[in-house]
Amino acid sequence: MNTDQVQGKVKDVAGRIERQAGEWTGDAEKQVHGALKQVEGKVQNAWGNVKDAEKKAVDTNNESVDDSAGTEEIDVRSRRKAG
């Protein structure tokens, strides 16, 4: 989990609370502001998800490159012994 995901979730929850408070009090401006804050939080959280997925993909790719390099080295060594 990265900071964009955390901050986005916090904004989303704060926006929900503000929107709900606006509904209870009949304050349309507070409802709109809360809804906008919710959207901002959801967008930031989604951006954090994209960054997290990218990081995982890069990490997975690096692991597979490391694994394949080790396999090639073993194959070369076994060929040298056999030949």
C-alpha cells in the first residue's frame, strides 16, 4: 500500500462524512463539497492502485529475469562438464 492509496481512502471517507452531514442538516453546499472530496479521494486511490500494480509488475519481471539468468548459468556449466 502506498501513500496515494492511503491519502485517497482518507479523502474518500472524509468526503462521505461531510456529504452525509450536509444531507442531515440540509446544507446543499456541504453535500456537494463532500461529494467532490469523495471523487478526489477515489481518483487518488485509483492512481495509487496503478502505481502499486506497476511496482508489482516490475518486481515480478525483475524476479523472472534473475531466475532465468541463474538457469542459463547452470545449463552452461552442465554443458561444460558433459563436453
